[in-house]
Amino acid sequence: MSVSAGVEAATALRSIKKAHPSLSRLDVRILLLHCLNISLEQFIAEPALSLDALQADQLNNLIARRLKGEPISQLIGQKEFWGLPFKVTSDVLTPRPDSETLIELALEIFADKPPAHILDLGTGSGCLLAALLNEFLEATGVAVDISADALALAEANFEALDIGERIKTHCTDFAAFNSGTFDLVVSNPPYIAEHDRYDLSADVRDFEPAAALFAGDGYDAYRKLAKQVPSLLNPGGVVILEVGQGQAGRVLTMFEQSFREKGVNATSLVKPDLAGIERAIALKRP
Ligand SMILES: C[S@@+](CC[C@H](N)C(=O)[O-])C[C@H]1O[C@@H](n2cnc3c(N)ncnc32)[C@H](O)[C@@H]1O
């Protein structure tokens, strides 16, 4: 089934939903509004608005791709994080609401004295660093990613959000990054075990970049970070990491041990996400 030029938007929504019951009404509406380039408010005010030939073609194409599992964020090329718009492609992980837990934790920890210099290891779309610089207005940042394509997109996002001048980017393995020291280091590294690949939904497994998802037994990236991060922190500095469900305890132990090997007794904190899952951990250097 495909929609034709001249069809009214409300009719197109109904007929697509009827022809493809597996698609959610919300997904169809997001794609329809994207092709019409209108807001939900405009759609409600003018349901009789019709699609021209180009818009109908574009919508048919996007519906066909959605039916194959492509994520909505990649189809419309955008996702909101911490109230900010981010360009999204298949080169980066789509920013997740769960990751906003890291920003909340940073705001709690730095409530009295904001961090001046922030490092984001595995920046992807740049969402964590951009959200932090949007909160800590005097801070500067460094964004690191092993993927040149991801970093190029992060740079485009930083420019679009008008924070490009406050950020330096480095395309490198975070295991090799040792340029400077920071008040806050954040990272949402890949943390899914290879053997859990087929437990993931197809739209994640088949469309999001493997380098953003998988990490050996699930802890490979944390091992690299645990080695590297203690020497990247200023005295009083804090590292905040995203962890997968059930990983918080083991990752904390890994980092505490690594700090101890450098003669530092770090204090730690864990913060759950909105579903009650331990999602963000923090370790503070005295
Ligand atoms: C889970 S994604 C997180 C992206 C973004 N920070 C977010 O929270 O949405 C992990 C990112 O780390 C990058 N990455 C994976 N391994 C890396 C490594 N060894 N060194 C640097 N970056 C790495 C990936 O390319 C990917 O962009």
C-alpha cells in the first residue's frame, strides 16, 4: 500500500496505520509530520492539509524503511536529548533518555562549584558533552571518539548548538588518550556483551553502529577506561560512567582498584534511571 499525491494528511495517517498494523500510530505520525515539515500543532489545526507528489514519495519510502526496522531517529535524522536537538545518522548511537541520568548526577555533584574542563570519552553524537556545556556555561570540553564519522557528526552538532568554539575533538582510542587533566570525565562506552547480540531488538542490532554497542564480555571498554581515567582527573575531579543493567558493582570495583593502584582512595556514588535501574556511577578523586 502506498499513499498518493493529493491525499489529505489525516487520511494518509489512517490508511497507513490500517495497512501496516505493526507500525505504531506515533511512528507513522512522526514520519508524516516530518515529510510535511509541520509541527503537531499545525497538523491538529489543519488536518485537511494534503501531501504533494514529493512528500508522498518521501513518506512511502520512509514507511518502507521503518517496516524493515530502521529507527525513527535515523529516518528523520534527529533526536532530542536534555531538551537539545541532535543530528543522528547510522554512524552514531541514538541518544537515549537513560543517559540523561549522567547529566542529572553531574548537576548534583557539581551543584556548588561547576567543573571548568570536561572530557567525554566515546562522544558519539556529542550529546553528553553538549548537554553538560549547556548547563556549565563557563566550561570547555574535549570530545574523543575512535570513529572519525561519529566525531564529524559530533562536531556538526556542537556547531549547530553554538558551542563548537568551546570544544576540541580527538579521533583516537580512549585507551591512548592522555592529553591534559579534567574536573569531570564522562563516558557512555559500549557495554553489551557480544554473546547478548541476539537479545537486542533488530532496530538496535541491525541499524546502530557495532562500535557503539559491543565490548567483548561487556566490560572490555570499562577495563580500558579504568586504566586510563585516574590519571586524567584533577584533584577533586570526578568520573561519571553509564553502566548497563547489573554492571554497576563490578565496574565500581574495577575503577576503585585502579584508583588504589595509583595511591588514591576514590569515593563513589550510584544513581538509578527512571526505571530504577542503576545507570550512572561516579567516582571522585579526593
Ligand atoms: C555507547 S556510544 C555513546 C555515544 C554517546 N556518548 C551517547 O551517550 O549517546 C559509545 C561511543 O564510543 C565510541 N567508542 C567505542 N570504543 C571506543 C574506543 N576504544 N575509543 C574511543 N571511542 C570509542 C563509539 O564509536 C561510540 O561513538
